[in-house]
Amino acid sequence: MQDFYFILGCTACGKAAVGRALARALGGQILSVDSMKIYRRMDIGTATPSREIQAEIQHYGLDIVEPGEAFSVADYVRCADQARAEIRRAGAIPLAVGGTSLYIKALAEGLFEGPAGDPQLREALAERIQQEGLVSLHAELAKVDPASAQRIHPNDEKRILRAIEVFRQTGTPISELQTQWTTGLGQAQGQVLIGLRRERDDLHGRINGRVKKMVQMGLVEEVEALLAETKPLARQAAQAVGYAELIAWFGGGEKSLDKAIERIKINTRRLAKKQRTWHRRWGAVRWFDIAPDEPPEQTAQRIIAEVDFK
């Protein structure tokens, strides 16, 4: 059985609806590949499937963590591995549906791992921590890899050790190696990647309509409730399009609610453009163009006619 059949595309292109149509037609289950749908109580702004839809079609990768918790790509891959095992046990077709490029890349090509660990080096660094304290290693990291030192908390011993270990072994900062992995043009060999795309004007119209609907459904109130929670939002959650703009409005950074909503539309279009650029890098994607009036069930049938779902 294929690990996953990826249904990808930029935000608002209709991939979730097509994914559900495929699941119904094929007897599939869905893994969400969306870095914002992992958060609980962030349903409206992320277009998380309703409870009714989730009751009809088994979904994974939704509502995993609290909005105040950090969540890495590695965390996501661990959850995806569990979902893969459960879908296999159910004998269902595994559909990975979403547009978060790093999640897709990690599932299709594997995580960045770097060189194998060096036990002797680790032991020497551990002794140094005992003698000089972790602050000494973090100071060294700031000299050889400022980007990692800025990102890694001074008390995060495990990540500090790994970053220094990689630099000592390769002579290259781990932040640079991770960037090379992030921007690499991997072909995701052996994976089935199905891409959905729309004409620019059609997509922009869908984005505007979607933002309007989210506001009508209570997006502003959803953000207000999140801000009232005891634990502040994690940086990843607070920077999500649709949330960041309203957080700025609540904080006085945007004077008008209408302007904040318009900013959501603009930033969603920018996100869609960024996602399209990412997805085009994978030469293995089989693209399907969707007409403005084509229902998701029809798109799903076109895909089924051309893709061998085993």
C-alpha cells in the first residue's frame, strides 16, 4: 500500500473538498497536512472540518495541541507515522491533504537528520557543561551559528549539544544545513503527489469569499477568546494568517476592523502565491486544473480516472 496519496495545492483551491470526495469514493481516510489545523479551538480561521464531517470521514492531524504549545515538523511526522499505521490497520486508502510545504516535504522525503551522533564528542561536551555550565556552550554556539543560538533557548541542552556537535563534525552551521533541506528541490521519488490549481482570478475570488464567510462564522470572536486564555499563543499560532491580523487589531496596531479583514485577504493571497512557488518545485506532481464551476466530486472522478489508487 502507498504510504500516502498527497492532495496538495495552495490555500482556498478546494483541496479539502476534493480530498473528502476522494475519501468517499475510494473508502479513504484523511491526514491533514496543515500546520495550523493542529491547534485546538482555532477552527474557523483554519477551516478545520466540522464535527459532522469528521464523524463521516476519519481525519488525523487535527486538534493535536493547545494554541500555547510549540509544535515542530518532527512532532508532526511522529503524529503522521501513527496515523499511517492506523489507516493501514483499517485497510483504507491513505490521503494526505493540505498545503503546508514543510510537512509535505518531511512526509514525502524524510526529515533533515544531519550526521550521526558522536558519543566521544557528546561526552566531552557534557563534561564541559558540568565545569562551565550550559551558558558556555550557548555562547560558543552564538559565535559559530548565530541563527541557531537565537532560535534555541539557552536552557535547551539537547538542541544546543546537537547544534555544536553538527558544526564540529561538518564545519557548517546546522541552521545552514536545515535551510538547504528546506529549500531543496527533492523529487519525492516513489510518492504520488496530486496537485490542484485554479486560475488566479478564480482563486482570489474564492479567498475573498472565504474570509468573508469566516468573519460571519465568528472569526473575530474566536481570536478574542484565544487572547483571553491564560497561556499566551505560541509564536507559530499567533503568526497564522487570519489570526495575526486580528491580534494586531485587538492590540491597537490596526485602527479599523475592516482594514484588518482586508489585510487578511491580502496576506492570504500572498500565502497562496508562496505555496504555489513551493509546490512547483516538485517535478513529480501531477497537476489537475479546476474550472470555477466544477464540483469537487467531478474533480475527484477525473483524478480517479488517471491515478492508480492501490
